[in-house]
Amino acid sequence: MADILGIGMTHFPGLVGTDARGSASLARVLKHNTRIPVARKDPWSWPEEMRREFGDDEGLTASLAHRQRLVDGFRTLRAEIDAFQPDFLLIWGDDQYENFKEDIIPAFCVLAWDEVTCQPLKRRPSNAWGEPQDTVFHYAGCPREGRYLAGKLLEQGIDMAYAYKPLHQEDGLGHAFVNTMLFLDYDRTGLPYPVLPFQVNCYGSKVIRNRGGSEEFSPEPDPPGPSPKRCMEVGAATARALQESPWRVAMIASSSWSHAFLTEKTCWLHPDMEADRARFHEFRNADWDAWRRLTTPQIEASGQQEMLNWFCLAGAMEALGRKPQIVDWVESWTNNSNKCLALFQP
């Protein structure tokens, strides 16, 4: 019988690695980011909360607490998924110059692959689980369900792209999807649910120009990503399509909120706290009209590009008449981004 569970979470790459002095995002940024004015690298120029979080250990204590809160939240989300027993996981995530490159950049794409095989640890000298770098992870894909969903979206007037195999990705899926699966299986008990990745072009004007990083390789911006309103429309259409299906589905939006490395107005030092707190207030109150009114320039100015994944989830949950349950809201001045963990119960 069709039913839908909604989940919001993060795929923060820092959690894949290990915590050590100098490993927090801000410590690395201060060392390597040449865009930041020298005067702004002085802690006395920072907000008091940021100085306190950085402390005298370059953010290590804060990073450890940040990890524990998120891991506790992941365990809560996993317990809800196991209790729900979905037929598959639909994950809205972003591609950061991983599978989609110069030859094609779809606004959205349903990845109806037969299976997902990936090696997400091979470029990391150490990881949170102490696993070998060449560890291969296997997940079942959703070719039948992907074909169904793409077809139903097209019938609703959504010009949906779809793919049956990877294009460029050598290590499997992009990290937005793979990290989501790693974190939902943080305790390594296995993740038995098939996965239907649903790619969203969150990076729009920077996707080719930045090639998945912070350095700009071209002076000209790329075309924009889809608007918040359009993402909500796609999410709503997805909910309608899956309500008509025979499957139980966990719909997952995976991303942190504003990212320091995308936020010029904070000199790339910390997230846009004011904008994130405003979005959180709206989200907690299910003020979907406020989210729908947001524009692409507003999102990009606040480094909230990856929140487009959450706008898809919001559109789906609005269509289902669901209200969010906040599992945790984790603010961090020193770990690149603020994170929300949330549930929408059936």
C-alpha cells in the first residue's frame, strides 16, 4: 500500500573523515583560502559566538560535539526508516561536477540505475569507521520505480530527465547521495533498502565554472539552477505520482543549509546565520508560501544553493498536508554550514 515518510538531513563531508586539531572546516579555510582578506582572518574581527566556538583548539571541541549531535540524529532517522519499512529510498541530492559535466547539465534527473557501486573512501587517508580505502559499497537501484516516476512526472507536465547508467562518475554516485547512505548506516548494520537518486542542479551558475570546488575556472557564470518555486512544484508532482503507486517510499532531502565557502558577504568564513535562521523559522512553521517566494539570487547570495533539495521535499510534504518534526537544528560557525534534521511522519 502506498505511503510516504519524509526526511531531511545532511551529507556534510566532514563527518566521513576523522576529527583532529586543525581538521575543522574553518581551520582549513584560514590556512588555504586566499580570497579571505587578511584582516578577516584575525579572530578578533569575528562575531563573539564564532570566536568562542573556535576556542583555543581551532574548533576541535566544537567539531566533536557537532559530530555527536548529528550522529545521534542519524540514528533517530534510521530508526524511523526501519519502523516504516520502505520499499525504497528516494534521495534528492546535488551533483557537484561528478556525474554531470560539460556535455549535459539537467535541472533534474531521475537516476534509474540497476545498482549503485561506489568507493567513497578511496581518496581519504582515514575515515570515521576505520575502514580500508578500497572498501566497495553496493546498493540496489530502482530501475522499475525510476521509470514509473519519470513517466508520471512527464505526464504532469514536468520535463524530467532520466538515466539508466552513470555518465562520468568513476567512484559511483556523487557524495551528496553516497554520504547520505553512509550516514544512515553510520553503525554499519547494513542498508537493505533500494535507492532512487533524484539529482537536482543546485549549483546552477557555478556548476561548470567552479568544477565542483570553490576556485573559479571561468569569468562567465553558467545558467542558473531551478528556482525554489520550481523545486517545490517538482516535489509536489513527485508526491502525487508516488501516492498513486503501490510502494512505501522514504523521501529524503539531503544537504546542509547555507555554506560558508559559497557566501561572499561573510567573506567565506561562516554560514549566513541570519538567512538560515529565517529559513528555519519558516520551515518549522510550515510557511511554504515564504519558501515559494524566495528567488534564485536570494538563495545564491546566502550560500543556500543546496537547499533546493529541501525545497523539493517541502513541496512534496505540502502536497501531502504534512508538518515537520524537528529532530535537531545544529548551528556551526566553524564547520562550514548549519544543519537541520527533520521528519514528516505518515
